Amino acid sequence: MNHRMAFSLFLVTVWVAQPVYADNWKSYAGAQTLREFVSDATAEIDLRPGVTAVGDYFADGTAKIEAWGETFERTWEIVGEDRVCYSSFTERNCYTYERNLDVPGEYRARNVETGKLTVFRITSTNPLVISRVTAPGSEGGLGSPSAQDIAAQLSDPNTSLGTMNMLFDYVAFDGDLPRADSQSALRGTFQPSLPYALSETTNLFVRPAIPVIFSQDVPNMGGGFDSEGIDLGDISFDALVAKTLPSIGTVLGGGIVGTLPTATEDALGLDQWLLGPEVIGALVRKWGVLGALVTHQWDVAGEDDFSTSITGGQFFYVFNMQDGWQINGSPVFSYNHKADSNNDLTLPVAIGVSKTTIINGRPWKFGLQYWHYVESPDLYGPDWQIRFNVSPVVALPW
């Protein structure tokens, strides 16, 4: 072995033999120590580029987290000598804390139930800044809402969270027309919701609903059915002001609703401009939400060979479960005052499940519902329906 090879082997041996220094963590405990640690602290975490959650923890045991344009209320308390428990509207999580003796100002919180660690650092007495190396997860933490928090807030009809809702519906038809029970429709609807805050408890919603018909069987003059392929349907919209009454856990609101004659095929729309009022009422509780939206529209312009008077709307319910799961239903009903008594009412009941999760710092809600029509036009109408929805939460532009 020559001298150069021997020297190289010596260097490798020395490098491999270097001791590995692990972080030296020490429990951060004591009721008074923890109380001083949390009181009047501000925690920040980067949810994704350009979006930050900020949590303020007050000495009186209350707290609030602001994220995605919404405020999530919390309380906190010291339990025993070694843990801090944070409670939201839907859940409670407890943490123990440790201090890194090798890195000044660095700490970590351990979820007592799941064991998950959140590493953060303190750059000054206030705020506490969550380290970028710790990605926010679905269980929440010191400075970010959990998936369960967000799921409950998305179910509130007066939520301040902005969403891009994408609905996909498969509808099976039935009726007295020949071969009516062999017909179907496949539709998609895009409905963004970007609430504008008028006050702490009041929001303005302006929501267009843009339907795209991928296929839909409609009766023709020859007694059969036609499906024209991909088309645009009539675009509807509403402008609604909703107010939360926190003392009784109730949301009340009202506004206007309308429909534009944008259908690219006559059989897929009314060729009329519709306009009318809408009202909403809902009970918001820890277990979930129960409410209804009712609208009425009359024709105000367009095709004048017939008149239109339709009462419609949506009733909805939500039962909150753990980890962002919910049982829910939100079927849409209508009553056509101008139709005969056998073809005027369309009324489904629904059961479904949804899951809110956090993917790369952005909340997403996925849902699946089954609708069964207990009342439908005798001649030709929907029999059952499956709805799949995808709703990412987005930052508000204002």
C-alpha cells in the first residue's frame, strides 16, 4: 500500500469515527412555567407560500387562530405539571413541551394522544415562530387549525372561508314516457364562494353556479330521447347577506337569486331571465349544522310563450365526526307552480359522507352523496342521483 492510499484510508477512518451528536431535549414542565410560556404568546406557521396562520394565546385562557381569512376560537389550560390542553369548537388536544439544550430558543411540542412532534423556535419573547421544517398536519397544532376545525367551519353557511366548489352529478331518470327509465345525465357545476366580511358576524356572498352538461337525455318530438353532448346550461347566481347570532348559535340571511339564459341548447334551459328572493336559516352546534335555503324565481324577461314561477332551495344537515369526517346531506328541491299536480314537485332525500384534509398546507374537502327522489314529475324526472364534490379552500383576494 503506497503512502497516498494509506493517508486516504486514514482520513476515511477518522471521518467515520466522528461521534454523532443528537439534539439534547429536556422536558419543559411546571404549571407556572408553562402558564408563563403560553400566556400572551403569538405563534406563526407557514401553511403554504404566501399563506400564514397566526395564533394568539391570552393570559385569561382564551385563544384565536387566524388562517385562510377565518378566525378559529380556542381555549387553553394547564393540566397537571407537564401539559397544555387546547380546546376548539370540535376537539381537544393536549401537548407536552421540551426544550433543545443544544439549540437556544428551539422547542418541540408532543401531542399526548398521537405522539406527533411539532418543532418550533422562539426568536423573541413574542412571537413564537413555528419552524419551517415542520409541515402543518391535519391534526392542527400550536399555530394552525386542524382538519376537524376547518371541516366544521366549512359546514357553517356563514363561513368566511373561500372555496372553489366543483360538483359532479350522475342522474338516473324515470317516468311514464317510453324508455324513460333507461335515460341518464352527467353534469358538472363550478361554484366559487368568496365571502366578503361586512362585520365580525356578517358576510356578503355572491355565488355564481356555472353548469356544464357532459351528457343529458331529453325527450324529443318523435317520442324518443336526444343527447347533444357537452353543453353549457343556464347559469344561476345569488347575492346573500348572512349574519351569525352567536348567543343562540343561529345563522339568518336573505338576498336575491337569479338565472341567466345561457344554455347552448334550447332543451337544456328556459330561455328566460329569472329573478326573485331567497332566505336562509340554520342552527350551528358543536355536533353539526341543520338548516335550509329557500328561493323563489319568476321570469322577468326572455321567452314569453310561457310564464315561470318556481319555488326551490336546499335543505342541509351535517354531523361532525373525528379527523375531519362528517355525515351530511344537501339535496336540492323545487316546486313548479305552473305545472300540473303530477309534475310540479321534485323532492329528494340524501345521505352522504365527506372528508376534510390538509394537503401541502391547503385544506381540501371531498364528499360523496346519494339522493333518492321521493317525489318527481310523473312524465319524466330524476329517480336517483350520485353527487361527488371537491372543494379546495383558497385565500380571499381582499
